[in-house]
Amino acid sequence: MDFFNTFRGRLLIILSLLLIATLGVQYYLNLRTQNENERLRELQEQTIFAGIALGVTGITSSEYMEDLIDQPGQTSLTEEDRERIRDIIVINDKWQIIDSLNPDLVPTTAEDGTDVYKNLSEVTDLPPLMEASRLGPDLEKFPNRNASPANTDDEAHVVPIPTSKGRYYVMVILKNDRAANAWRAAQPLVYTLGIVLASMLITLLLVWRFTRPISNLSIAAREVAAGNLDFRVPGAERSDEIGQLAKNFNEMTAALEKNRELEDQLRQAEKSAVIGRLGSAIAHEIRNPLNYINLTLDHLKNRYTPADGKTVEYSKLIVQIKNEVARINQQISDFLNYSRPAKANLQSIDARKTVEESLRLVEAQAAENDIKIGLVEREAVPKILGDPEFLRSVFNNLFINAVQSMGSEGGNLNIKISPDAGFVSFEISDTGNGIPKENLTKIFEPYFSTKETGTGLGLAIVQKIVDIHNGTIDVESTVGEGTKFTVRLPAA
């Protein structure tokens, strides 16, 4: 039974059934044609016999056959026989026509009362004589012995009738429909052609059905060769060899895709390890001078004042230098946070409180730039399981980016917190410049930044922290309209 579940077994069964059906239909059509021919032959024989009987009756009767037809009980001709018979001619032993259904051939009466007969040789429009060899030497007396069948559709049948006056002949002329005969002759060819065409159509359908999976495999091979490992071959649910091949191909592409992901992760890990070693090496060398510069600035600000009385300008310059030092220090912190292995201290924390603590960082700049902040929390929002410091870094980066994208032109920063099937969803949307479509897939990559002074580590750190918390982050953006980040974190 396993053989019949295979591709070859199914194809063999279908072709066998197709062959049996073709032979069966051809046999039925041949049998039907044969029965039809036998029925027509029987009808023709019955008509000939009926015509001969009428001719014999005309020989023995004093009346003409035309008159005998209309007399009930005098003839065996049916209406169908009369439609098939063109003429019945009775010929005496002197080869004269003594009776006929054709009024032009019926004997006439002369002025002296004698009968005037037409000779058979005078009739030139007789159809070909059928089975003429049975007539023997008398065949030479029939003018239609050599008539061409192509000149007429009719045919003549002659039967000798021995009488007391000598041998008489009865000629029955039958009508033939050449078109009907041609159609009967062509019918088997038409049926055979129909069967062949139907078989070809079914064969084409079978070929298409059985070659389509192979075509799909060819397309899949080209896709995989082009680097598209997401492509899957349809038809893996089949139980034959094609289905097994499609299943194995899909498993192969899935394994290749997994290997590529592992290779990407390995390259990322190697990159992080290199960055971590580099960061650890230079962080100490950079931060010590920065701390010294920062302390020196505090000392200068507290101990010395300008001699010309420009204290305000002097203090402003000191603050600007301290801000730049703080920015450099923050970039170093981001660099180290991304490169070092992170271990989260997970605990149950309030979602709204975490967001509000990060909003305080941007409230002053938002107010200065006329940016309106809206915070909406849905009902029944559970606590989240997370590290407060890590999550503060996530929301700090997202809020700072949102405020910077709107700049000094103002806008709206909206945060919506809602439960989401075992998670808590944070939707952070702004009305800033938006992110070009070609950059959406790159914004979470380390060191990718569209800012002139950016390090490109902010969103990479966000992605890393969200992954540590087994959450997800998605982004939607339209240039000129704004951006929306959706962060989903597990509920506690």
C-alpha cells in the first residue's frame, strides 16, 4: 500500500485509469456505431423486401402499384418504407417496363387501345445497380449496370421473379442521404478525436500538477541562492516523494536561516567583546582627566572671579564647559553599558512611576520648546517585572530622542500605558521629523546615528535592555509626521 502513496504509484494509477477509460469509451462508441449500422441495414432490407413484395403484387394484379398502395391490406409498405423508396419498376421478359411508381414510366394506351410500354434501355437516369453479379447473363440488359455511384445518392436492387410468362424483374430504387451517410462514416473519427483531445487535456493537467512542485523547488532554489532564506516551498504536507522533498528543503532552509542568525549573533558577540575590552582599556584613561577637569572647573568657579566684573558671562562659560564634560562622560557610560555583559536585577515595579521618573529629565527642555506632554494609563495595568535602573535608561533615551526630534518648533509627546495579554504596553509617540523608511531597520544597530553629535548607542542600548527583560520594541514612523515606539514588557 505504501507504493500507491508515492508519486510514481499515483501517476501509474492515474495513467492506468485514463487508459481504461479511453478504451472503454472507444469500445462503447464502436459498439453503438455497429448497432446503428445493423439497425440501418435491417431497415434497408425490410424496405427492399417490402418493395419486392409490392412489385410481385403488381405482376399478379391487373392494377398498377400506385393504385395498390392506397388500398388497405394490399401492400406491406409502411410510411417509413415509402419515404425510403424512390421507385419500384417491374420489367417483363421482353425488357419492357410494365409497372412503376413513377408516372412517366407507367405504360400508356394507344389510339387503337393497345398498351405502349417503355423499354428499359430507354431509361437513362437509373442509379447504380447493387450486387449486379447475381443476375448472370441478364446483367447486360440493365443500362445502369456500370453507372457511377458518384453521380447519385440512390441505389437500385433487382430481383428476378419467375412467372408463367417468363422471367420478370422487380427493381427497387432506394433513396440515400449522402450527408447522413457521410456523417455516419465520420462519427467514429469524431468520437475518437474527442477522446484523444480529452486524453490530451487530462494528460496536460496531470503534467502540470506533477511538475508544479518541481517548478516550486526550482524557484525556491533560486531564492535561497539569492540569500532569501525565509522562502518556503509549498506542498510539504503531501505524503509522496515530492512532499518529502519539499519538507526536507524547508528544513534545510530553516537550518540555514538559524545558522545565519547564530553567525550574526556570534559576530555581534565578538564585536561586543572587542568593544568591551577597548572600552575597559580607555575608560579609565579618559574619565580620570575628565574628573580632574570637572573638579578644576568647580574650583575656578568658586575661588576666582573676573577682574572686569563679567561674572555672569564667566559662570555661563564654566557651565557650558561642565555640560560638555558631562556629555563626554555620558557617551563613555553608554559605550561601557553597551559593551559590558548586563545582569538585570528584576523586581516588581510600577509602570507609571517608572515613566514619570524619566519624564522629569525632559520636562524642562519640553517646556522651553513648547512641547506638550501627555500621559494616559488604562485601567487595570499590572506591575512590570524589570530592573528600575535599566528601564529608566530605556525611557530616558526614548523621551530624549522624541524631544530632540521636535526641536524648538514644539509639538506633542504622548505616552499611553495599557495591559496587553500578560504584558504591559508603552506607546511613545511624538510629532517630530520622523524617520526615513530606509533607516527604520538600522536604528537599533550600534553606532548608527543620524545626529551629528550622536554615538549611535542609545537605541542599541534600549534594544539590549528590552531583550534582557524578554520584551519587544517596535517602531512606526512617517517622515514629517512623527514616530511611535511600542515597548512591551512582561507583567509581574
